[in-house]
Amino acid sequence: MKLVLASNNAGKLAELQALFAPLGLALVRQGDLGIPEAEEPHRTFLENALAKARHAASLAAGAAIADDSGLCVDALGGAPGVRSARYAEDHGQAKGDATNNRVLLDKLSAFPEASQRSARFVCALVAVRSADDPQPLVAMGRWAGVIWPAPRGDAGFGYDPLLYIPELERTVAELSPADKNERSHRGLASREMLRQMREVWGLG
């Protein structure tokens, strides 16, 4: 079965392809089909994921899945949240992972203690069989840690170099792809999504 991924993020595609391999699903980025990105006007990951999934399904005339995810930092009231990918732009800087990380560390400079820097990655996955599917599949995943004072590690993408997982004594960017997928917010949401696809869509 072919499933359109409502994202052009290469990192997300690679992670989700590995996570959905057990069902034999072939994920295709929407950009490869000429589908433009959807608007993301909502305040929650779930609402944005649903909007993106329906948008991609409509233009692809088929099934689609959307991931809306990001970093929520408690000391910043949940920011960057749904604006995670555009956090630097929101503060007048160029878009990009490195600038997003720099802006976040600057915003947290008033919170030097680890106990003040709790945060979590959040992932909302939504899958629809068609644009007007009345029964979207929804799965959520969360992965908690603390924001490290400086980037560490070369793997992953986004805020991975900053989210430190105390029980592993590493940042996410210091984990192998397999270790990350086993523990991550996206991994947790994907395994729940696989369960629902088997139960509701009859896959696998």
C-alpha cells in the first residue's frame, strides 16, 4: 500500500519509513507528487496533523499520513511548540536547525539549572484513507528530557542535539537511529499507529 507523507522533511521520512516497514507500506513524500505544503494555522500538533493529512489525501486522491511534532519547553510555556520548525524565523533570524537551537538556548539563558529546563518532544500522527475519511487514525507520543546548555552529538535533526535524556546520559543526537526509533516520541506514536492500522484498516 502506498501512503503519502504530508511532509517534505527528509529526516521524518527516513524515520517513518523504518518504523512502518513491518506493514510493507511505501511512504511517498508529498513534494514528489507535486503537492504543496498545507497551511498550519492551528495551536496544537493534533489539529495541524489532521489538516495536513486531509490536504495531502485530497490532492493525492488517496491515503495519507501526517506527522506534526516539535519541542515543548516548560519554562517557556510550551514554546516553541507547533512553531518549532519556524522558531528562529519568529525571532527575526534565518530558518534552520542551527538557528532554532541558538534562539532556544538564548531564551533559556535565564534558566541555568537543569531542574528549570524540563522539556519534551511531542508527536501527533494522523492517517486518513481519503480526504473526507470520518474515522482518522490518531496516535500521540511524548519523550521527556532536559535542554542541555550546548549542542551535543551529530546524529538526528532539529532539536536533537539539545534534548538530553537523563536515564541514557546522552542527547538524542548522540543516539543511533535504531536507539532513537526505539525510544522516541515518533517511535511511540508510530507503534500505536501500526496497531491501529492493523486493527482498523486490516493491514499486516
